[in-house]
Amino acid sequence: MSATHAPRERGTCRILAVAGILLILSACSTGGRTLSPFDGPPPEGAMSTDDPISIEIQNLSFNDITVWALRSGGQRRRIARVTGKSDEKVRIGWNVAMPISFFIEQTAGRSCSIPAIGVEVDAVVVVSIPSNVGMQPCRSWRR
């Protein structure tokens, strides 16, 4: 190796070393990742202001549906995608001081809304989607 290339190679090694360290550090950080309701329960000790509630969804339609939970301020959160003629149970965190309402979208394009219902900690809410969404009402009740 000649003397003219030695400083250049040392500089390249330093850059690669710094890049490697940054890569390792970025892989170890959580990066403020937002939790999805499909990720399962939050890790033990995770801070949350929401209490757990269970939602049982009964899809009587042949079409797939997407169920959204709505807060009173208009904020919506996708909680499930349910295939036709099947049931799904999900558990989500919810601020029980606020009632919950639902918006259901059918893959075929029709939709329905369910008025707000009050919940408490560990509540079980049943959401029933009729076979003819948009022509028959969607309903919910507490169990």
C-alpha cells in the first residue's frame, strides 16, 4: 500500500465505523412506534389511559366488513376486519369515560353506523351486522 492511499483508506474506515454504529443504535430504538390494535396486548408495564373492553362482532353478511370504533370527537380507529358469515372477538383499550359507537364498511360498498353506547372496564359489547347492510340496521348491545 502506498503512502498516498493510507489517509484516504483510514477516512473510509472511520465513515464505515460511524455508519455501523448508527445502524446498530437505530435498530435498538423503538422510534416512538404507534401500537396497532392488531399487535395484541401492549407490553407489561406499558402506560395507557385506556381500559380494556371486549368487542364480539357477528357478521351475518356474506361480504367482508371493516369495523371502526368512533370517539365522540370524530376520531375513528379500525378495530377489525371480519370475513363474511363469521364472528370475531377483539379486545381494545378504550377510555370508558367516553361512549363508543361503530361504523361498519362492507367490501361491496354499503355501510352502516351504530349509535354510541356507554361502556365500563372489562365490558363486553356485541356488534351485529345484518345480512343486508344498508337495508337493515346494524345493532350493538352490552353483555
